[in-house]
Amino acid sequence: MGGYSAEREISLLSGAHVCEHLDPKKFEVYAVDIQKDSWNVLLDDQRVAIDRNDFSFTLANQTIHFDVVFNAIHGTPGEDGVLAAYFELLQIKQTASDHYASALTFNKRDLLLIAKQLGIPSAKSLAVNLNDSQDFSAAFHSLNLPVFVKANRSGSSFGIEKINTFDELMPALERVAQVDKEILVEEALIGPEITVGVIQLESELVALPVTLIETDNTFFDFEAKYLGASREITPAPLPEDQLAQAKEWAVKLHKHLGLKGVSRAEFILVDGIPHLLEINTTPGLTKQSIIPQQLKAAGLTLAQLFEAMIDQALND
């Protein structure tokens, strides 16, 4: 839990929620806070350093090695594949996707290219790297306003702005570049926003009930997601054929990309057709997060999901 992106505080809440819902009769659970300069197990009144050589720690003269890691880090280094690669090198089982699938889905540009190959539509977009001196002005003007300026590798709506004139573009690019030098400029899609969780129960991939996201803000930004400025309705009161298509594509992406654990695909419905925005491979698990709402609507519990994720990791 934790990490060192702008999503750190949300991850700490997710991690605490996971700890709360793991059965202490089945699991010996330790919360590990990952920061850039220190990795520590959080005990009652102390922080015990993790040995990064083998991801172990020492308590009362006993060295403790983990059977499995439950990855609840949103953003870097948990969602972008960095920690997954580390655990793969150490041959430690973990609940999230492997390093390649994690890095691929964290990169919005590359994910949308694969989705397009699978026949899944998305917004018309332009990929920009501010380290590149290329003149993008002609390409910018080929996009229809308004557009979203998005950090290519970020989540929880950090590093995203909506602009309505091309005069606003360069200042927005410079601000978003503080999050990521790689930027995606996308035409704004008009329609309801929905999100679909996908989980694996035993050997079956299951799409959870779809959530409709409504907000009075310009878009589903950080305030809307985490500070109560949105209405999340599960199951979404929308035509069943549209929800079925979104579920089908969410499962198809999860399977095609080789994702593990839980994923959440976000779409905008344009004339009833789902258009992919992004996929989260370590989605929020706080009390306010969407996956817990979808589990409840499906008649499932967080404990069931978490145990299924751990079983999948151990048997992988």
C-alpha cells in the first residue's frame, strides 16, 4: 500500500480496507507501506524496515517471508508494473497482473491501440511527448473541441484537464506535463460514463454489475471520485444491450491482456455504443470506491473477492 504517486493517500485507504476484510483466522496479515526512500511494515507503534533483497523483515529475532503479496498500490510503483517485475524476479506470488500487462494498461495510448485492434472504439486522440520538438499544431486542429488533455500514465483523474479553445492548449499541456511528459489529447466524448469491474471466481471471469457515474463537475475528476461530488448508481439504469456490450468488452480486454485479480474498465456511451477510456488494474478498494459497490450489487463480499485473488495468486 502507499506508493509514491499522487494516488498515495487513496492507496493507503485501500490497503487498510483490505486488511480489515481479510479473515485473521485464515491469514496472517501485515501492512507494508512502500515509499521512495523506505519500505516498512506497519505494526502497532513501530515501523519495521523491509529487507529489499528478499522482501522479508525481522520481528522478535524471527525472519518473516511472505507467501503472497496483495498489491493495493494505485499508480507507481504498484499499478505500472514496477513492483510486479521485482516480485517476479524474487519469485514471490502477488495478486495483481504481471509486470508487462500492468505497464501496458497503465499506458493509455498503448492500451487504446490494442483495444482498437480488438474492435473496441475510443475517442479520436493525439499522443504528445513534450520532449519532442515536433510541431503538433496541424494535428491539434484536426481534433474537434472540446478536448481532454491527459497524463498518459496516471490514474484517479490526476493530470487531466478539459479545454474548450486551442489558446488553452499549451498552458494545459505544461501543467499536465508536471505529472507525465507523455500526454494524450482526446476529443471529448458526449454521453453517460459507466465503469465495469471484472473479477475471477475460481476459473470463471465475471463482469460485475455496471456503475453509472453522474457528476455536476466538468468531468469525473478527483473531487467527484473521492470527495463526494458525484453520484454512482449500481446497477446502471441504462438499456440492457448497452450494458451487456460494455461487460463483454471489459471481459474480453481482461482476458486478451492476461490481467489477474480485479480490473475495472471505464467507458463513455456515445449513441449507445461503449467507447473505452481506460482500464485500472489495481482499482480503488476504499469504502467509497466503485468495486465494493459493484460487489454488493452482485451479492458478493469484499472478503470473497480478496480470498479469490489470493487463491488465484497462490495457484498461478
